[in-house]
Amino acid sequence: QVQLVESGGGWVQAGGSLRLSCASSGRTFTNYAMGWFRQAPGKEREFVAAISASGTSTIYADSVKGRFTISRDNAKNTVYLQMNSLKPEDTADYYCAADFVITRYNSVPSNLARQYDYWGQGTQVTVSS
């Protein structure tokens, strides 16, 4: 089992920044690609960003490209999502997720929620206009 705990959410004005963190425990962190997803009220969960197990490959949703940056610190078993130039439409619950990829350490991570094996409980982000 992998336990994922997100933190760093909160309230921010449009144009501001937040950094989300997701701490992992329970299994070897470097066996997992990590992703961030979000779900706004009344909407389906959507992909935000993902990073390979090695940290060398990242992908982003078009809606956040150029504003959000995903990174990971394998020594701290933590993945981050730096969110800049936030917009009201970024308001959502943000979830981190882990995809077991032991044989695909350097592969491009997945943007599909169904590919991910473990999920955190989410952290709320509210961006006011």
C-alpha cells in the first residue's frame, strides 16, 4: 500500500501562487510515476500534470501549461505542484496519485486517471477574482 497526503491548498487571489505538496509513504517512491488531478464542484476529475518515476519526464494539461510546474524530490518521497498565475477556473480539489511503473522508470507518465493505483485525500484550492 502507498499512502499519499496532500498539503498546501488554500485561498488565493487571482494572479497569485500556491505550492502543493504530496508526501508518500509505504512503498518505494521511485517505483511510481506521480500525477496531479483536480475536480471542481459539479465537474469530473481532470488531469493536471504528471512526472515520471525518474523525474526526467513531465506532461501538463493545456489549461495549466506555462503556469504550473510539477517536480519531485525522491529523497523526501514528495511530489510538488507549483501553481503560478492562478485563475478562478483553477478552483478545485487537487489530488495526487501514484502509478506503479517499476519497468517504466523513465517513461512518459500517464494522463489517465484509471492508470493510477493510489490516491490522496485531496486538498482544496480556491482562487478568487
